[in-house]
Amino acid sequence: MTIFKKIIDKEISADIVFENEHVLAFKDLNPIAPHHILIIPKKEIATVNDIDEENDKVLIGEMFIAAKNIARKLEINEKGYRLVLNCNEDAGQTVFHIHMHLLGGRKLSWPPG
């Protein structure tokens, strides 16, 4: 069981900024930008490689719609924000439950690292 599953199950508290039937979003404990939100599906999917092409299309779309709405709520939708999904260890994935990082509130450089 991952830490994200424990947050979904309310076994661990988190600063939740959005939740619906399928998606949960909360503030990252170690933010790298003024706004650093993690958006996760409530369904456990280990990596992007494990997304089911037929059954998870709507769920993945809901993650992006949540990101758009959170960015608007944080008033960073006009200036800009970044969405990041890491897949596996070499890309920096440390929790094996897919999650999208929403980063904003400052100028972000490229390439990221």
C-alpha cells in the first residue's frame, strides 16, 4: 500500500485542495514552487505504463480537468503552470501510484533537470 492510498483512505491527513469520486488533489509536503499540488486518481495505477488504454481514458482525462480547475482556483491559469508526470525510477518517480504535479506561482525554467 502506498502513501497515496493511505491519503485516499484518510489514514493519513493531507491538505486537500480538490476531491471528487475519481480524483484527489493535495498540496505537496516538499513544494518546489509556490503552488505545488499532487493530483492522483483514486484508482491505484502504479505507473503511466500501467494505464489501461480502454478502461482508464476517462479517469486520466479527469486528472487533467482537475488540474485546469485547480490552476484557475489558484489564479495561475493565465500566467502559466506546468504539469509533470514521472514514469519509473530514472524519471524520478518515487511513489508508485501515478500522480501529476501541478507547479506554478513563479517563472519555471526549461529544461527542468
